[in-house]
Amino acid sequence: MTVDSEAAHVCVAQIPKPLPAAEASIHVPLDFLSDAEVLQLTKPKVQAAAQKKFLDRIGVPYVARPDGRPVISRAALSERLSLYGGRNPTTPRTPASHAPDRTALKAVLDKRKMKGAKHGKAS
């Protein structure tokens, strides 16, 4: 069996060359907060465990580095903080349904006054 050198050359030329290792991996640019920015966000917390506990409390997703420090993506932080409408996420919001019921409070206080009056207590 003889191999036509021109045909062999064409076949070899059609085989794609392997990419270098740097180009072979899928490179997705991810933007993370710097250590200084994480420290500023979690201030006055400086220990990794305390920072992660704080981030859990305010609902900011993170990934822990091998040294224990939290890594936070800017996109996740931005999305989470936008849910708070620009207010401090550590300050609880009081919904209108949790507002005090003034008429019920007045009824309780009036009831106590009447109970005290029955027993001869002056108000």
C-alpha cells in the first residue's frame, strides 16, 4: 500500500493543533472583592469566622478560601444589596403588618385601669 504524500499532508494539516494550557481552560472573568473591601464590608469583624457569620446573617453568598477567608463576588453582593433598596441590610425592616395596633393597646390599658379600679386602687 502506497501513501500519497500530498493526501497525507492535507490530512495532517486538517488536524487541529492542541491549545496551550492557558487557552484550553474556559476563562470566565469573575470580579471579586479585595481583602480590604471584605474587611470594610464586615467591619469591625476581622477574623474569618466572624466575617462569615456576619455575611450569613445579611444573606451575602461567599466561598471560603483555603485560609478560611470569605471570597465574595461583586455581582452577588450587588444583587443582594439591591434587595434592600439602598438601606443598611443589618437594620431590620418593620413591615406595616408589624406596626403596633394602637386600638388593641388602648383596650388592654383600659382593661387594666378598670381592673385596678375594682380593687380600690387609684390610678
